[in-house]
Amino acid sequence: MPLDHEDTTPAVENFREEGGGLDPDFVFEVEAAVALGDSERVHELVGDLHEADLGALLELLSHEARPRLVELMGADFDFNALMEVGEATREDILEELPVETLVEGMRELESDDAVAILETLEPEEQAEVLDALPAQERIVLRRSLDYPEDSAGRLMQTTLIAAPPFWTAGRVLDFLRETDGDALPDNFFEVFVVDPGYHLLGTVFLDALVRASSSARLDEIMQEDRRRVKATEDGAEAARLFERYNLVSVPVVDESERLVGVLTIDDIVDVMQEQASEEIKALGGVNPEEELTDDFWWIARSRFTWLFVNMLTAFITSSVLKTFQSQLEQMVALAVLGPIVAGQGGNSATQTMTVAVRALATRQLNRSNALKIILRELAIGAVNGAAFGLVTGLVAANWFQNVGLGPVMALAMFTNLVAGAFGGIVVPLVFDRLKFDPAVASGPFVTTITDVVGYGAFLTIATFWFNLK
């Protein structure tokens, strides 16, 4: 996805609401023009929209209007807008477009965006589009598609600036000025220095290039220890490299250290956003790939499994309550106060689990500091458990005019908040060690721990304290 430095002001005024969303009247007008097949009016309305705004518009249009708008825009449609929509919307549009339209649109895209389009297509259509592209572009795209999904090789741009070490700074600048703009990357930050076998020797950033003497050789001003990523490396790992070292671009090499592409910060921001979105959805038991525009029945089926697991864990909690059935019948206050203990422990565990899952994803939590973090979370749980135990104990004793409920409530609250802190950190660690996604798997198990311990501890303490049978 190219970094855009152009003026983004559309010709159509007031197409946005104050809150930042597209004005419903504007969307309705576009939809009407598309329905009428009025190409001139469609161009007038959306022809000058920035790709991000055009993408937002496509998300709001009906299923039928989306591909129709692309057809009415013809060669003026900016295919970069398809990088600004959800995967479901992109598929919705692409499956309706003729191959010729796809080919023409893809030829204007950076290689990483073209690969993202091809990934969306069915294998037969993908092959048909590739066959229609010029040989050089076809070879580049096929090579990128050969890399694992979500790898740096899929995300990288293959259009870059490379030069031999004996070139001078002046010769490179002359080359950049004299080369056709279409042959250069839309945006780039460095010149890569390579040997005849295209092995990466180092890089020269543009600021160093323009400051250097015109006679300075590249091998004299290049950075030899430039950080790089393997093409087969996971995109999330590359994103962590960008975050850790504040990079704006990084070269991508194959197993033989040959330069094959470059990752830029705009590509990595998309990876970071996608990763964060997936984690948030997973913590809520939602399929990471789910989008608002997905099919109704697909969404219902994808949510069923997580809800079913939660139902099973709820029966486990209910079995604990059934064990103390006679005690609950003898003392109604226990049935009223029990959910407070279990719920507060669940809230505490969720806080710890959220921090743990995020720390595991960013590699901040690992074997070297796991024990330290576990002990810290237990200490936090103990402090909060003591504080809330005191508060809830006083409230319970005053509420039911029963002094004995105070220490029972306090001990149970302390026990469950400590258990919640323990489960919230240990369960994600265990699942991560077992190679399961902790964001997806941890929730039901952590909730079960706090429910079982909360009700179990509260009712057990009450049974002994009040000598219930």
C-alpha cells in the first residue's frame, strides 16, 4: 500500500458528517446514480475521493452497487480503495468483476497490494488473472504467492532501488532523476547496495545519499549491519521488529541473503491493526475473521462453538452449587451473595488475562520473566482481595444484619481474587506453551476457575462458619 502525500480534498463538498462518517445523503445519492447507470454523475460524486474514503463508501453500498460502481468508474477507479475495505467486502466485489477489469486494475497496484487481491480469488480465477498479466509481473507475483500466508514475502513490495557498491552517490541521484517514474516505487526511503548475485551488502538512506559528496562510493556510506527479515518469516514477527527498533522500512531477503523485496511502515501498520483486532475478537470468543458484512448464518455458526464451550463450563459451576444445595436452602443470604464473590473474581481474572494475552502476543511475557509476572499478579490479587473483602464483608454483615457474614464474605473474596489472578496469568501461559492461541482458549477456562473457586470457597467457608449441614 503506497504512502500517500497528495492532496486528499475531494471535489464533492460535505460528503462527511461531523463525526467523521460518510453523510447518509451522499451515500444515497451515489447509490441512486449507480442504480441509474449514470457514469457521469458517479464520476462527479466519487471521482476525486481519496482511496480511504472510496473504501468507506464501498462498505456502505449495497451488494449489487459495489461492482457496478467499479464498472461505471472504468479506468478511473482506484483499485487501492479495495485495500481499505474488509476482506468480505473485497471478495464481494472481486467475484463480480470480469477478469479484464481485474487485470487492468492490478497493474496499477504495488506488488504487495496485487498479491492481497490475488489471495482473495479462487484458484482458477487467480490463474486466469496471472496468465493475462505481462510475463515480468506474473513471475514476481507468483513468487510472492509461493511464500507462506501472512509471511513477510506476501507483504513485501518487490519494486525497489538497488545499486552496486561501486556506484557513487551522484550516479545514484542521476539514475533516480532520469528513470521513468513508473519504474520506481511510489515511495521509498533507502537505496539497497547489492553484489552481482543480488546479495544484500547494506543500505544507504536517502538523507545520507543527498548529504554525501557526489563522488562518494555507496560502499563507503552504506550501513552494513542493516536489520533485515527473511521472506518466510511471519509478518507479526516483522511487525515486532518495526516496533522495537522504530523502523520505517526493512529489506526482505531469501534464505541465501539475496534481496527480494522491502517492507514499509504502511504495510506493517495494517499488520498491527489486524493483529490487535484479531486479539480483541478472540478474547470475546468471536472468530478473528468475522466482519460486519459477513453472511448471517456463517456468523451464527462461528459463534456457536465458543458459546457451547461456555455452556459446558456453566454446568460445571452449577454442579458446585448443587453440592451445597442444602446449605443454600438453610441460608438464603448465601444464594444472594455468592454471585458477588464469583463475579468479582471473574472481573479480576479478565483484567489479568487481557494483560497476559497481549504481553504474550508482543513477546513481553516469556520464560525469562514468567515467574516474576506470576508472583506480581498474585500480589496484586491479594491486595485487591483484601480490600474488596473488607468492603463486601462490611456491606454483607450490615445488609443481612448478620455479623458472621462479614468474615465469610471477606475470606471468600480474598481467596477468589487471588485464584482469579493466578488463573488469569497461568492459563494463557499454559495454552501458549501448548501452541494454542491463548486469546481464543483462555476465556472459558479462566471464567470457570473463578466461578468454581468463588462459589466453592464462599459456600465451604460459610458451611463451617455457621455449622450448616
